[in-house]
Amino acid sequence: MPYIRFIYLCYYVRGVVVPLDIQCLWSGQFLAEITHRTAFGQVFQCLYEESVLPNTSPSAIAWIGSIQYALCFMPGLLSGRLFDLGYLHIPLAIASIVQVSATILVAECTKYWHFLLVQGLVTGLANGFIYDPAMPIVSHWFRKRRSTGIGIVAAGAAVGGSVVSIVVRQLLPVVGRKWTMRILGLILLVVQGVANMLVTRRLPVTNHPGGLTNPRAFKSVPYSLYVLAAFVGFLGMYTPLTFIDVSAIRTAHLSRDFSFDLVSIINAASLIGRVGGGLCSDRFGVINILAGFSCVGALSTFVWPTVKSKGGLVALSIAYGAGSGPLVGLLAAPVAHLGDTVDVGRRTGMMFTIVSIGSLIGPPISGAIYAANGGFMEVGIYAGCTIVVYVVILMLVKKSAIGTWRGKF
């Protein structure tokens, strides 16, 4: 990824550092995704259901990934405030060490509560202090093309998600589960080292009154509505990614290798949504793009339970990946447009903390619906409806911000 391609996107300040900063943030998103919620849904949900924890319900197993994913956002309140106060490198370094150690320790887990503690709680907290500062940093370096910058950084997560499914699929039959996790830990160590050495901020440290939170931000109707929209969106958007491999095996009767391929396809397609959505957002407005892409995600989610053929599942995976990519890839972009840049860390952190509740309860709700009905039709209806509600609230955000349903926002 040549650095020169990103220079024209950025502030013309410390020119050579800007591309390096985006490169290291891309690396940070890559490694966060390796132990991220989507990685759990791609590989570990199916692996644990089939062999590691066969006597544990799908809903209970989904709690491992949900806790991990929720904690990836929940520390946003603290990490966002620390970022605004200038504390970036020390929290990042500590979180990196914990993340690598926890990933390796997953290899030694044998019982459900082991996985819940190590892979869910500890790894999730570490991910949060790595993932959460990334978006405020982008808002420091980008102005006119801020959504493009966020999309580029978020693309690292899509690549990381593809890598983990391929690595696990290739290594499991050869070296087993324990050494697979140890190798993933070594990959994290290398990529995390790059991020720790290169990441930096541009704007000076600010100390706005109010401590960890800024309740006055919620007096802004567009900001409050957007936080609500993000919460609702995360209740259902990741349901297909969590369960598509399970549904391919159990209802479509396809091979496990093919089910892993589907998740790699979803992550590759999400690059379209993350990078393409970012590029389009700077021209047409981030809310417009989020709503448009999410409509594709909603339609794909409704259709998902009815698709049984290989070709159909591949096409569905491409559509769903492209449609769902902007929801997480551009999650923080509207926040930067709904207030001052100097306080963006705290406002982003408050949103992340609230969103974490949706990401925590969403997949277990889907798992419980599946367990109660024995199929994925009801699961697809539930998840698709949450995405539709998300799109409706996004339109209300636009109306409250610019006073019209039309126009760029």
C-alpha cells in the first residue's frame, strides 16, 4: 500500500507522518479484527458448536463472541477521554500485550467459562483500547475526505477477518486448535508492533470540562438519534456473519470448508462497503451512503435463510458483505460531523459504549431464536427488521440535521 496514494487525502502537515499513521491504523484494525467479533462468528462459533463445546447451546456460545465484541466498544468512554487528554501510546501498548497473551491463552481453554473469560472478557477489553482510539485519530488527520480516511482504516478489519478464516481453516487440520491460536498470537504480535511504533496524533491535547462523559452532547438531536440508530443496527447486522457458516452446514448440508469460504467472501466484499462507502460518503454524504448500503444488507439478511445452493450463498455473501461493511467501517464518521473535532474522542467513546450493549445482546438473541425455532427463517426476519429500523432512524438524523429529506449529509 504505497504511502504516496494517501498524501493528497490528508492535511498538509508533517506530510510523511500522515501516510504512516494511516498505514499503522490500518494495521491496528487488521489485528483487532483477528480477535474481533466477526472473526468469532466466522470460525469459532462453528468450531465450538461442532467439536470443542458440543454440549453447549448455540446461544451460550454466541455470548463469548458477543462479550468480546461489546467490550471492543464499551471501553470507548474511557479510551476516548484518555485520547482527548493525550494518553495514546501507553494504553495502546498495554492493550497490545494483553491481547497477544490472551489469544495465546485461548489455546489452553477447555471449558465454557474458560473461553468466556479469556476469549470474551480479556480479549474484548484489550480490543477496545486498540480499536476505539483509531477513529478519533483519523478525524485528526482528515478534514474534507474524512470518511475516505475512516474507510481506508476500516479496510484493515476486512482484510484481518479474511486472513483469520483462511489461517484457521488451513492450520486446524495440520497443527490442531492449540497451535492455531498460538500462531494467530504471533501474527498479532508482529502487526501490533507496527501499529505501536507508528501511531500518533496531530491536534493538541484538550481538556474539556465534564470528565469521562459530555451529557450536553445528547442535547443535540442529530447526535442522539445517530447513537440510537447505531445501537439498533448492531442488534441485527452481524447475525448472518455469525451464523452463515452454521446454516450452510446444518440447513444447506454443505461442507465446513465451503462455510469458511463464505465468510472470507463476506469479508472481501465488505472492502467494497468500507472503502467504496468512504469514498462515496465524501461526495454524497455519509448518512446517505450508510442508509443506501444498509438497505442492501437488510435485503440480504431477509433472503439469507431461503438460499440453499452454493452459487446462491456466494452471491448472497457478496451482497451482504458489501451492504454491511459501512455500518462498522463508517460507524464513527457521522460523529465527527456532528460536533467539534477537539471533543471527538469523548463523543465517539460515548457512542461506542452505548453501541456495545446492542452488540452484546444481538447475537445471543438470534441464537435463542434459532434454538427455539430450529431454523434460521425467524432469525433472518428479526435481524432484517432491526436493519430496516436502523435505516429509518438514519433518515431522521438527516432530517433533524439539515432540515430536509434531500441533499447531502
